[in-house]
Amino acid sequence: MTVQVTETRSRLAIALAVGLGAGLLSGLFGVGGGILIVPALVLLLKFDQRLANGTSLGAVLPISISGLMTYWTHGNVDWYMALWLALGAIGGAFIGTKLIHILPKKALGYLFAVMLLITAVRLFIPLHADGRAALTVFSAIALVFIGLITGTLAGLLGIGGGVVMVPAMAVFFNEISVVAKGTSVAVIIPTSIIGTWRNWKSDNVDLRVAAIVGVSGIISAIGGGIIADHMSQDLSNILFASLVLVVAIKMVWDLQRNSEVVY
């Protein structure tokens, strides 16, 4: 009994620590936090890959809501961009959770890692974004497409999608970094809701762990959002690019070592 209690406390402590770290990442960079949650659940709590992905999306929801409140309070959310991105992301979440049992995740992982590497390199080049221009029909369609990719990856890999949306808004739409992050967090919320629901129906979510990780990340997400509001755009881009680069390298490393994507 003592051993069981100790193990339970240890798992609880790990879940709390993961939530705090994921919340900080979400607040600072506008990501859901899945890039930390998924590998932590697999490596530290020995979750199955699909269960880790589904649980991660569940945990991302409360973290993203708290982060959004902070960004919104500081006026750092572009709701028009969020709307078009969300339309694509919701559809993508349905696609991703459907394809999770079909597509070879190793091949997908390599493609995603390559995309992240390209994104990171582009973000290391100084961007002088001063805000987006007026949205046209073509830019709205492009945003829906970006959202579709984001939602599909969220359903497949258990990530919120910020690593795709934030650089896409900055590079292709000249969006200010902190606004891109706030907008990304807004889109992550409906994506995580749909993805979690779909994964729950497939028994791919541990709701108890998701709740612990998500709730523990709320405070750190708020703190990260406040820091992001005072961070210079160049520093923000460099730090985000470094994060994306680390994620990409880790994905490639895990793909070399395992037959499945441990991400």
C-alpha cells in the first residue's frame, strides 16, 4: 500500500510539474503546450502514444483559456484572423482524429519536423512586422488552409498548433509577434475541444491526468502572457525559433530511435 501511495504521489507531482511548464510555454509563445506535455506523458508517465496525444489536447484547453484571457486583456488578439483560422482548425481536428488510426505517424513526423526546421530558420531572420494589412478573400482562404493544417496536426499529434500558426501569421501576414501569439491561443481552444471530444469517444483520453496538467498550468500561462506582452519582438522571435528548432531536432531524434513518433 505504501509503495502504491508513493507511486501515486510521484505521478501527481510529475503531472503538476508538466502542467506548470506547459502553461509557461503557452503564455510565452502562444502554443498549446503539447510540445512538452506529449513527450512528458510518454517518457515519464509511460503513456501509450495515442493516449498521450489525446490527454495532451484535453490538458491544453484550460491552459489556453487562461492564456487567452491575459492576451485579450492586453489587447493582443486579432479576432478576425482567429475566426478564419478556427474555421479551418475545427475541420482539421475532425480529420486528424480520424486519420490517427490510418496514417503512418513516422512519415508524418518527418514531414512535420522538416516544416518546423524551415520555420525556425525563417524566424531567426529578423522580422519587422508592424501589423497585418486588410484581409482579402485570398488571405482569408489562406488562413482557413493554415487552420486546416493546424487542426489536422492537433488531432494527430496532440499539439495545440501554435508552432504552425504563430510563425505563419508573422511571416506571411506581417502580424506583430505578441498579437500572433494571442490569436493562436484563441484558435487552439475550439481545436482542443473538438479534438478532446473525438479522442474521448475513441477512449484515447485520461481525463484525470488531463485535468491535473491543465489546471496546474493556468497560473503559469497567465504569467507567461504578461511576460510576452513586455518582450521585444526580435527577442520573442529568436526564443520562439529556438523552441521550434529544439522540438524539430527532438522529433527527428525520437523518430530515429523508435518505430513510432514519440512526440
